[in-house]
Amino acid sequence: MSTTADSTGAGAGAGARAGSGSRERILARVRAAVADAPDAPEVTRDYLDTHTPDAGMVDLLAENLADYRALVHRTDSAGLSDLLMRLLAEHGSRTVLVPPGLPPGWLAAADPTRIHDREASTARELDEVDSVVTGCAVAIAETGTIVLDGSPDQGRRRISLVPDHHIVVVRAPEQVVASVPQAMPRLDPTRPLTWISGPSATSDIELDRVEGVHGPRTLEVVLVED
């Protein structure tokens, strides 16, 4: 038995060395091929980063969100609590998952039992929650995209992926930008970014659309305009 083990180990080691040699030969050829190539030019950044006027951003965001089959609602700060109460009631939600930093006034009028995200919460426990309400980091009008970054009013990524019903509150216009290039400077690439364009959806080879496979089946976006 020991002879077999030694033989196998030697074979594996020889294979690894052969693979390493092939890699070095390929890399050497690449280096030789580009040895005399000129330095790459500096990337220019003087292009337009959007064609959307500021006055139309929020309307365009609402239009593109709806195009992705999100349910869009518009209100002001004074009406937010009552609107969230109505949306949760219409969905029949008995429980709502609450990020640790969600402003308490948002759900002041809502009846469902608050469920707080805990590190020990399992995927099965999160799946049993009826709804989740979060804020957002930024919303992109031209793509109809909501970006979450794990801030206290949004919670950990998993709470926006497991429950079947997600309500996102967007403060407009301060959290709305026109384009992806405008969104990037507002985001910290070291944070857990989640980009959402409509409810979770996938299609098979016959283009049959199925929603709710990789995330919430129902996405509702509340635009708060003051």
C-alpha cells in the first residue's frame, strides 16, 4: 500500500511541475510578443456621463422600474408610514424583516410583527418572513436599478434576497442619479453591493419567464419626494 501511495504522489508532483512549466512557457511568449509594444495611453474621461436632464430623472426611474415589473409608488415623507402600512396589508404580511438602522417612523403605522435580522438567522427562518423593508444607497434612472450597500437602513445582503416580498424606499431626488457612471463615485467598492433591476427573474431556453428563483418575487419601490 505504501508503494502505491508513493507512486501516486510522485505522479501528481510530476504533473504539477509539468503544468507549471507549460504556464511559464506561455507567459514567456506573451512577454516576448509585447516587449516592444508602446505604453497604453491614458484613459480619457471627458465624455458625457449621461444624456438625461436632472428634471426628468425621477420620472425616468419610475418608468424603467415599472418596465422591469417592479411596483412603483410615489409619496412624501408625511405619507410614507401610511403607505407602507397599506402595502404590507395588501400583501397580507404578518411579519416584516427590519434592518437594524431602519428609521423607526417608517413602520410606525404598520401592524405586522417586526423580525430583526440576527447573525444566527437561517435561510429557512428568513424564508418564512412575509416581507422586508429597506432603504437604498442609490437609484439609477437610466437603467431602473436600485443599489444596496449593506448600510444600517438596508441590512445584510441576505435579507433582501431570501424573503419573497421586498419594499425599497428611495429618497428622491437626493438618492437618484441618471446613469451608472454617476452612481459609481457614490458607492464604496469594498462594501457588499447588490444591484436590483426589478424582481428576481430568469428564463429557460423557451424564454418562459419565472420570477422569484434568485430573490424576491415581488419588488415594490417607494419614491419619497419632498
